Amino acid sequence: MALARLFTSRGALIALAAAAVSATALAFAGAAMAQQQQPRANGWQICNETTFVIEAATGRPDGRSIQVQGWTRLRPGECRVAVGAPLARGTHYLYARTSSAHRGGRRQWAGDARLCVDPGASFQIVNPPRCTDDYEERRFRRVQINKRDSWRTSFSEATPLSQSRARQLGLQRLLEDAGYELREGRRGVDPRRIAQAIAQFRSSARLAPSASEDQLIDALETAARRRAGQVGLTLCNRTRGRVWTAVARRRGEGWESRGWWALAPGGCVRTIDEVLLQEVYYVHASLDTEQGPRFLAAGGEPFCTSPARFAILGRENCAARYYQTTLFTRIGARDRDGLVVDFEERDFLEAGVAPRQLTPAAGDSGESPAVTQRRGFDPPSAPTQSREE
């Protein structure tokens, strides 16, 4: 998807960019610590002025190498020092993603500098020449730092929020992500409904009466993450090689295809993070081998794809719209809120063998699933990985 750019003025300016993998994009502002109302912090301070819980990774110059480390977790409205003083003047690097607890797909802030990260665990590495199977490539934003004592970079959404307002709305977002319905009226959500939901959650989660707001936010994120694992469509790689995946489904009166996600052996990704309302979804998977890609053996129905990350509406006239036509396999999801699909070696054809095209079904019921699927949860130890373009 296209890289959206936003430039704002706050103190000493640097460029601001947002990279979105879903409909909501994040904007990020970097500036020297010139705001007198903010306490001065030694080192590189990163602040979350969004309504999301954010996980950030940083890169800093160290001689001829770059030290990359993550993840620094930021609650809505929270600031933390990511790199301690004294700071090295010059180009630093910053990447961030929203917590997987949030609905609507992971939002990312990115740039054009390619660095390696461990997507599933805390890490600190010297950036290698190329990312191995243990690490994934991410595109970091370049941040030019010219002070040795302190620097501040803020993450913000399209509508600027104060840190206190971001925290308030972030708490509301987490309540909704955890399954509490907060219907919004003309004047927003009734504060009484928010208070009732918080009281109900505190009771169900058995939080102590003295539990702080930070502890409340952490417990809500855990609950939202647990709930997210019970709904949606999760794809898992149970082979010994890397698998490239994409999904397709009905959107309104038409169709949508979306990809790509790269899955290392044992990796999983939740491609749809809402209750599965349709009876049939479609998945594509290709297994990388030294002899070439291997495709799903069961064949499939045609949808449009692109070599880069894509979200394409419609499945007709792919070539005329400068897309490729790719076969997707039908997956049954009747009466299931959530589904995990396992790709195993036996599901794929030999390298060089093309899959067969099936006749598109008239309705949303039809053939039996072609790959192993089970009802359950996203394995808690499996990293969420996405292809970066």
C-alpha cells in the first residue's frame, strides 16, 4: 500500500511519516525536547500520543555498525527513554507497531531503512548484512539527532491528541477490544457506560481495589489479546520452509484479496481479526524450496494479486488492471467465530507442478476444506509476521 506522508510543526522539526497496513494510519512526529511543560529526560525519549498500545524498536549508530533493539512498550499517553544519554549525533532509526491486542490489523510506522528485528521477542543485536531465518526485515524511519543529552520523538494520530487525552481514549479502545460494547452517540460515548465497563472488568479480572490505571491498561491488553485469539482467521506454517500467504473474502457486494504475509517455519499470522461471519473464505499459500515454489495441491479459484503487498477490490479483469491472477483455496468457516489453518508439507504440490483451477462456486457453500484446519486459538508462542515491501 502507498506510503502516506504527513508533516507537522512542533519545536525543531524533522519529517513525519506513516505507513499503514489497514484503514487507520498512524502519524509520528520527531522533535528536540523544546516543550517546557514536558519533564526533561536524559537520552532519546519516545512518547505515545496515540490511542493504541505501541511496541517500538530503535537503531543507533555504534562505530561502523548499527545497534538494533526492541521492543519498548508504550501505553497510550506514556513516554519512555529508549536510548540512554550520552547520545551519538547523527542518524538513528525508529520503527513501531501497535499491539496485536487491537482490532483492525497491526498499524506500523516505517521508513526506508532496512534493519532486522526479532518479531516475536525482546532483542538486542548488531544489525547483520542480511536478516537470517531468526530475524525479519523491517523498514525503519531515519531520525536525525543533533543533541547528546536529550531528544524526543512523539507518535501521534492524524488528529493530534494530548497525552492525557490519548490515555483516556486508549483506555476506551482497549475496553472495546476486550469485548465491551460502548455505543457512541452524538456526543461520544457516555462516560457512565465507560465507568460501568471499567468496574465490570475490574471485578471479572479480580483486580485489587488499589490497582493503578497502568495495571488496568495492562490487564485490558491481556484480555483483548486473549479475545483476539478466539476470533478471526489465523494461518500457521507447519512446514520446514518459508510460506507466503494471502486471503480473499467477500466485502459488501464484491470481493477483496489481501496479502502478503511471510511465515517462517512454526510461525503464525492472524490475517482477519474479527468474528468470521461468512461461511467460506479463501487462502493462498506457496512454499519456498530450492527447486522453486510449491503451491497448494487442491487447486482453487482465481483472485487478483500483486508482487508487492496488496489489498485489491474485485476479482475480475486482473490483467487489465495490471494485477496477476492467482488461485486461492476455499476454506469452510460455518458456525465458527475463529479458525486456525495449518499448512503442512502434504498440502503442497511438487515444485514445477501447477495447481488446477476450479470452477467458481455460485454460493458460499461447497467443497470440503483442502488444507488442515482446526478450531482453536492462535498459539501464544507463535510470532506474528508480515511481509514488508
